[in-house]
Amino acid sequence: MLDLIEEAQYAAPSDSKVLITGESGVGKEVLAQMIHQRSTRSRHPLITINCAGVPETLLESELFGHTRGSFTDAHRDKRGLLETADRGTVLLDEVGEMSMRMQSMLLRFLESGEIQRIGSEGHHATVDVRIIAATNRDLFERTQQKEFREDLYYRLNVVHLVMPPLRARREDIQLLFEHFLRVMGEQYRLPICQVSEEAIELLESYHWPGNIRELKNAAERVAVRYPGQLLTARELPAQIAARRSVTKMTVGVVSTAPSIVDVLYDRMTCNGESFWTVVFGPFMSRDLTRETVRAIVRRGLECTKGNYRLIAPLFNFPPSDYKRFLNFLQKHDCHVPFQHFRLITRPQDAQERDVTAGAKAG
């Protein structure tokens, strides 16, 4: 994180475009705010737009503006965010979700700095805006799949900052948790909680699929529920207190932190929770990546020997949801080919076939 912040500080004073990547909830927007605040544009606005949360037709209007009468409900001229942020910064959050058409329009703007409102004829305005893009997608992979323009990728990827997930920086967990406790105490005018060593151990061993956003939510929950108290395992949220991510072995002490795939897979196969709750919901809210979903499906296919229908009882959803499950995987490019898993042969199966073949030959 110190290296990352140092790199961001070097990039801040310039007008270089910045691409920030990382899982949902790791603090990409906070890093973008820091870059803007330490830039020469800090006296001008930083405007954020979530490209995934706005339909394509509205996204064009939001970015470039429109003229009166250009479409239904366009009762007056409207400036777009790019024009409003002139001499400031625009953060394009979830830029990987842009359609190919919007990618082309953004590329043209990056090349010329010119904007044309929807419905205007021949009127072009030139603005001076710094672009920071953020995404939880692998944009390079999307360029290989022809889902993201390669020329736009290299336009945005001048300074590339990768935000690590919280589970990869466990030494920050205590500092962040205690910081959020102080913030919530001041915000709600409550006594600040203290954190026991037991609670810290549990916090640092938890896998944090929602990253810093989930940590902040946990801090707010206990700050409001147990103001001024000493926090132990009992006061922590159930999913944190119930799951110890550190396994201590009797000979020596070996610590192993299970991956998020292991944790979510166990929640379905061992705890009886449904795929729609454990995987589908977090993925749709962008707390899980496509790669994580594929890995979970791959684990399931390994167990069912490539039979997708048997995943329904394994992942605890009704057989009637089978088509919905497949449609979800296909739509979001999470489908995993099953043929490889049907070709995998267990050693004991091969040995049994050899014995049977030998008996028949005899």
C-alpha cells in the first residue's frame, strides 16, 4: 500500500490519465479522491459517474449533455458531466461496463477533448478534464475477448494503480477497523469501542469478501450496538466470529487462510446456504468477480464429474432453477466447459477397469 500511495502521489500533479483496478470495495474511489486533492485541479470539482448504474441512452446524456427537444422529456438544455467538470476531474467508475458504442464516443473525447451535446448540430465545445477510470474487471482480458476496445484501453492505461484486496493486506485490518470505530463514535456521538486481542485475531483471519466496505459496515454495526464496550468474539458479526480462517495444528503452528472460493463453496455444501444468496447476490452487487464465480462452478463440476444438473442439489437451489442458473452463467461469461471434468479419471477407477479387462482377456 505504501508503494501504491507513493506511485499515486507521483501521478497526482500531472494530467496523466489513471486506471485504478481492484475488487469491489477495496477503496478505488478513495484513491481517486486523493489523486484529485493532490493535483493542480483540486480547486475544481471531482465528478464521479457509475457507468454500470446508468443505461446506455442516459449515460450518453449524462456525460455529454443534451439540447432541448432532443428526446422525450428533454425540456431544456442540459450540460453534461464532462462540461460541468471543466478544469477538474471526472472519475469513470466501472468503466469496463460501457457498451462498445459508448467506448467509441469516450475514445473520441479523449483524443480531441471535444464534446457534442445530444441533438446539437455542428456545435462542439472543448473542455479540459482529467480522466480517472476505475474498474473491478480485467480490461486486458476483455480486450482479448473483443468486449473492450484495445485503443481505449491503452488510452486509459497511462498510470495503472492496482488496489490489493483486504485479505492481502491483513496488517491494515486493525488500523482500519479502529479508525472506523472512531469515525462512527464521532458521527453518532457515542463512546468509542475498544477491541480485544481475541477480536483482532478474528478480524485479521476473516476473508473479507466485501473488502473495506464490509469492514466499515461491521465497524458501524458494533459501534452502534455496543457503544463504549470492549469488543470480543461475542460482539462481532456472526459471519466473522463463526468462521476462523486460521487453522492451528498441534505440531508447530501452521496458519492457512482459506480462499474466498473455499469459504463460499463450504457455505453452500456444508452450511446448506443457497447459490442465489451466497454467490449470485454478491456478484450482482459487484462484491465478487467473474473469476471467483468460475472457480466456484469449477469446484462444483469437479464434484459432479461435469454434470451441471447435479450442481442444483450441491449448491442448494431447486431443480426448477436449473435453466435460470445456466442463463446466469452464460449471460455473465461465467460458464465453465464440462467436458474436461468428464474426462478426468480417478486412479482407482482406472485400476478397476484394468483388472476387469484382464479378467475378460483371461
